[in-house]
Amino acid sequence: MKKDQYFNLEVNLLNDDNIACMMSEMNAAEALGIYVMLLLHLRTKDAYEASCKPVLLKAMARRYDVDEVAVERVLREFDLFELDEERQMFRSSYLDRVMKSLEEKRKMDIENGKKGGCPKKVAKSAETPVSKGRKPTENQKRREEESKEEESKGSVSVVNNNRSNIETPSLVSRLADEGNHGPLQPVLPWEKLVDQLSTFQSYMELAGQHSGLGKLFVDHQKLILEIFKKHIRLYDKGAGLLFPEDVKRYFSNYIAAGSVTCRTLRETLLKELENTVDKDVNRFESVVDGRRTYLGHLIPVDAPPRPDASAVWDDVKKRWAH
């Protein structure tokens, strides 16, 4: 069978919590079909890794007649795939695991001499045992010499291994020695790593494109990162964020378009922005003879509330205008 024709699909696949969550939040049959479609796509790629550029995902969705948004959700929202946002590549830990077992079995079959078989048995030749007082045969002599050689090699190997254990310093001692020559870089708190995201301009631009937030993301990155910190504290995820790559991976999943966390982020962001807007829209008005005016324009008593601080009442159209 050709190498790229199959992979193992485990019967308990639907018991996975992430898949169960995906099927409960989406159309179950469509979501599962898209997931298997992505696995099949990865199966044909070198090192089981493929590009997740938007144009390629769109082409894939069109080819299999599925919704592009649904493909993005399955890929990004339920932790079923590992995404490298900088390289715009994705892979599957499930596929990597089952293919590793398959490759090891295939390698063993090759070593055994035939596919799916066991080593061929070698017919035993009739030999006269030495224990019966007879002269050893040529085969017995040769095997006895080979056995002695193997024992000799084994002794040398044990000696070398013992010497290696004695002479090779442990990792801890090597780090300690290196520490004598120069200080190790300190591990930054996860809050600092989140703040550093704003310095990765190309990454943030790409993340913003995948978030679907548009101008909200461009204009309010600092506020978005602060909301992201609150999310990390709320779900106690800080202990697992040790390196910039960890923070990037978590942030990419957090703002993935169509995800629950992205929708929550949008709502929180709009609420925060609304709270920062000055509610006193009448602060530039004047009162003349008991009548409200703005820039010399009278405001009727029954006029609706001003929509913003720069609106002017239009006496002709009887409405607020700019």
C-alpha cells in the first residue's frame, strides 16, 4: 500500500473533549467532516504540516463546498490543531501520534525482511554436541569464537559506559559552570511577555487580520492586551506562559475569528470604550432666556437627546445634524 493512502482513525475519537465541544457548538456532522478533511490534507504533506494562509483555506473550502468560516473555526477555536502564526503553518498532534506508530511498524516490517511478517526462521543443522565427548564441528567452533568476541566487546562497552558516567558532568553542573562565566537570562513574568507582544509588529498585524476585529484591533492594541491579561488571571493560565512563543500561541487562539473568547473580547472592548466616552454631550450648550442654544441655534424643548457633542439642531429637517 502506498505511503500516502491511509492513516489510523481511532474508534474513540469522538470521546475527545475538544471534539465534543466542537460538535456541540457547531453543526456536528459538518464540523466532524471538516476536521477529518483537514487531517487528510495534512496526511499528504511533508512532515504532516501544511499552510494555513487565508487564500489556501478559502480555496480548500471552495473545493469541498464547505463554509470558509466553519473551516476557520475548526482550525483555530477548539485546540484541535497546533498553529504557527509566524510561519502560517498548522499541524495535528493526533495525526503526528498515529503516524508515529504507523511509521515505527513500517520500519520494523522493513527490518524483518518482508512487509507485515516476522524474521525468517533459519533451519537448524544437525550437529554433534560437544557434551557427548565428541569433537566439536566447524559450526560449533565458529560460534564459540564469535561468542567470545561478543563477550569481549561487551566488557569494553561496560567499561566505556562507566567511564562516561564518571567523566561526563551532569546538566546541572554544566549550567553551574557556565554560570560562573556569565549570568543566565532571567525568566520574565508573563505580564511582561504579554506587554512585549506589541513589539512584534509583523506578528500583531497577522494576528489582527485573523481576529476579524478590524479597526478596533488596530486602534486599541494596548487596551486589548490589558483585557487579555484579565482573561489570563481569570482562568489562572499564567503559570504555563514561560516564553514569548507560549504567549503568542495563547493570544492567537484567544483572538481567533469566530471563537467564544474573541466575541467576549469584542463585547468587553466596546464596553470599555463606551465607559471612556464623555457622557456630558451638552457641555458646549448655552442657555439664553431659559432656552437651550448651541452655536446660536435654538434647541426645541421636545428635541430628542443630542447623539454626540458636535451635533447641531436643524430647524428645517427637525433633527440633529453635523
